[in-house]
Amino acid sequence: MAEHPDVRLLRTALGALNAGDLDACLGCIHPDFLINLAGVAQQLVGRDIWLAGVEQLRAAFPDVRLDIEDIFAADGRVAVRNTIRGTHLGEFQGIAPTGRSIEVMSNEIYRVENGLIVEEWIVTDNATLFAQVTTS
């Protein structure tokens, strides 16, 4: 059975992100990309906001990788369960580098229209992430 085109789009975008090819990743995202983050009251808008967040993450965890655990699509939406892995080698949210490895789960839903990712809803296990970079 052929893979759903929206799943292929997300695999392409996440693969580019893992490879550090942010231009290729941006090519998969609509210019007016809508960002919905758990714990953030206001919706964020635009690829530039997305890029700033990714650059901040990559500065703190230069080897960051999002490994797809589950992915499926229906009705213009793609659900992805990722494991985020990396090493804390740069400042993150005011926390000095620890050299510790992180491994956290992120559940994400993406809305796709006309071959571009137009919106995301991200729920990342930030409690585990912060515990991994602050606990001895």
C-alpha cells in the first residue's frame, strides 16, 4: 500500500530538520504557518517564528533528532508521535549547558493543504525535558 502523500510530506520535512537542512524544511511549510504549542496561550504565526524556535532548539541541542514512532494521516491532518533526542550543549531557556542527553516524547498534529504544512499543534513532555537538564 502506498504511503499517504501528507505522511510523505511530514517525513520529508522531519528528515530535512534532522539533516539540518532548514531551507528544505521551510519549503514544506506555508508562509503563514500557524503554531499552537501546549502551554502557550497565544497562537504563533509565520515561518520566521517557527525558524527562530528551531534555531534556539538546535543551539541548545546541536545534535537534536526527532525520531518518528507513529505517523498516520486522515482528512488533511497528520498525527505524529516523536521521540526527541539530543545532548544539552548550549543554553536552553536560561539553563546552562549540562552535557546531558535528553529523550522526550512529543505528540504532534499537522494540518496540510495543497502540499504544504499550514498548521501544527505540539504537545511535548516539557516536564521530562526540564527534569533531564536540571536534575543531578
